[in-house]
Amino acid sequence: MAKTVQGDEGDKQRDKESVDSRDSSSEPLMKAPELMNYLRISRTKLWQLVKEGGLPAYRIGGDFRYRKSEIDAWLEAQRHEPASNHSKKAQ
């Protein structure tokens, strides 16, 4: 019976490793027009964000590609929380 338990634990470990290995690298890459539509920005703004704003991109040949999960994470990092209510401080 101990062998079965060990086998079950080995299966669980292999399942965990399988899940861990399925990272964003299997996620399809977006082309610039797809990302422009997703973010609702112009091509000029997209290039500006890549060059100056650190927007995550992959250069493949002469083109850039983008992974949606990385763009979403980048967007979250850009989030600005609303300022606290200054009118209360003035009173």
C-alpha cells in the first residue's frame, strides 16, 4: 500500500510540474494591430510605449509581438489610485 501512496504522490508532483510548465510561453503572441485594438491606441502611441514606457514586447525579425498576459500585468502596474479627498483636509 505504501507503494500506491508513493505512486499517488509522484502523480501529484508530475501534475504540479505539468501545471507549472504551462506558463505564458504557450500563450499566442499578439501583433501590433491586435494590441492597438485591445488598448485602443494609435500605432504611434504603441511604439512610444514600447520605446519609452517599458511596454513588454518581443522583437521577431523587424516586428514586435506582445503577450496579452504580460500587457495586462503591465497595465496593472500603471494603475494610479484615486487621490484622497483633499476637501476634507482643507476643512
